[in-house]
Amino acid sequence: MSEKSEKIEKAEKAGKIEKAAKSGRANKPEPTAEPDPAAESGRTGSAGRPGPADGTARLSVFKTYKLYVGGKFPRSESGRVYEVTDSQGTWLANAPLSSRKDARDAVVAARKAFGAWAGATAYNRGQILYRIAEMLEGRREQFVREVSDAEGLPVPQAAAQVDAAIDRWVWYAGWTDKIAQVVGGGNPVAGPYFNLSSPEPTGVVAVLAPQDSSFLGLVSVVAPVIATGNTAVVVASERSPLPALSLGEVLATSDLPGGVVNVLSGRTAEIAAPLAAHQDVNAIDLAGADEALAKDLEIAAADNLKRVLRPQPVDDWSAAPGTDRMTAFLETKTVWHPTGSLGASGSSY
């Protein structure tokens, strides 16, 4: 074969090889991205955050709910808990199941805090109540979620409930230094005396929170008690205690002295009975008791002449509350003082 023929043959072979290579590249499938296990499983981190950068799903950090007693967060003395579910029966959390011992500890804490809280100026109490509203505003989304889960409300309705609760703290904060002018004053008497009446707090008040309004109803019965200088032992809604237990976390960071409000969760009847019979409890609000339980608690409360606020049907907790719940736990102190004489003529002022 001549040299020219060899060159032609080599060129033809090179053309065939290049053509085959091009054809192979055209038929090769495009590379695909690796599937994301987290995306396929639908798992995300706590509060909707994505998992780690390596694509693995992270486990949510579940919240441990605790009691709020004396400014601290103890577990129940008995170590018991009970399951809390939403309106559909889905598990939400385990809440502490308070015992009689927890109730007694809460009363001791409330009594210890009473002197300083009652002796604080009304203006100072108002500042602290306003601070509670400020702290709640910062955690608004958390409470909207908890109220929505607890009461089975759509998010917009739950948000309206939380906003109303925050506004209620502000409302009662404004009343702390005004209620004395409304219910107190000078009394006309036939004689050379000043006769002055002024309100004073009753003391330690046991409060059974409403069962059907886990947050707005709770605030509506707790705020007026402490606004007037009382201290409170609160029994949260048995069915929906989580917003009340979270409120304890807000109170702990709102300049409110420890023991002024103590929050217990568990079986309402089990906790309320020792509170109603306790000799160091001065009053009890039965807002969260049914008719049969309220009757039993009234009988127990009569042993040391407690003030009793009977349960009253409330159609709408967002309605204007008035002053009734503040005056329910106030005593009236009346002072007589001689006017004295201004001079030898015997005139007096």
C-alpha cells in the first residue's frame, strides 16, 4: 500500500472514532441531584428550623412544663405528671400533677410575699403589672400557639385572645393607684371627728382559673387580685394548663416578687379542697369550679370565714371587666380622728 493510501485510511478511522464519541455523549443521561432525606421525610428542626447542614433531620427539643411557686420552678412534690392534649386529642405535653403538699407550699410562699407586696406603693404595683404586659408582648407568638392548641381556636381568634389578655394587664396596671379613690374617702359624721375609709388587701387568695378560657380568663381573675395588693395561689385550667404554666415564666422575669403569684396545675378538685380548708388562706375565687365542687368548697371555706367569690357565668371574657373583681378582695379600714380645737373660742375645723 502506498504512503498516500495509508494517510487516507488513518483519516477515515479517526473520523469514525470522533463520530462515535459524539454519539455516546449525546446518549449519556444528565446527572441528577442527590435526594434530601430531610425534605423527603418532611422533618424540620424545632420551631420550623431546618436540620443540620449535612441534611440529617434534628430532633425537636420538647419543653418541660413546671409549677411556679415562690419565684421558682419546682416539679410536683409527688413527681406525678398528666398528659395534656389539644382539642383533637393530640398529645401536647406532660404537665405537673400537683399534690396537697404543693398547695401548702404555695400558700406558705404567698403568705411570705404578702407583707412586702401589700406594703408597696400602688404606683409601684402598677409599674410591675405594666412590665408583665411588656414581657407578654415579646412572647406573643408563643402564647398564640399555646392558646390555639389548648382551645382549638383558629390562629386569628387565638391572637385576639392573647392581645386582649395583654391589654387587660395594662388596664389593671392603670387601676392600682385609683381604686382607693373610688372605694375609699371621707365620711360625714355628726361630731368633731374626721372619719376616713380606705381599702386594704384581704391577704392570700386562692384562685381557680376558668376551665374554658385558658389564658384570657386566667389573666382576668389573677390580675385584679394582685393589683390591689393581695397575693395569689392559682389553680390552672385542668384541661388546658400550658398557657398558665408559661405565664409563670413571664412573671418570673417581670420584676414581680417571688410568691406574689404561684401557679399550680393538676386536678382542680384535688388541689382546691386543701386550699379551701387552709387556715392561712383568706379568700377564694371559685371561677373554675363546677356547681357541685363550688358548694363543697364554700362549706370548707366557712371554717375560717374566708371571703368567697362564687362562680358566675361569663359569656365573653373580652368584655370590659369593671371593678367588681378588685373590690371582691378588699377590706375597708375606717379611722376616726378628732378634729381638735383651733383656739379659745372653741371653733374647730
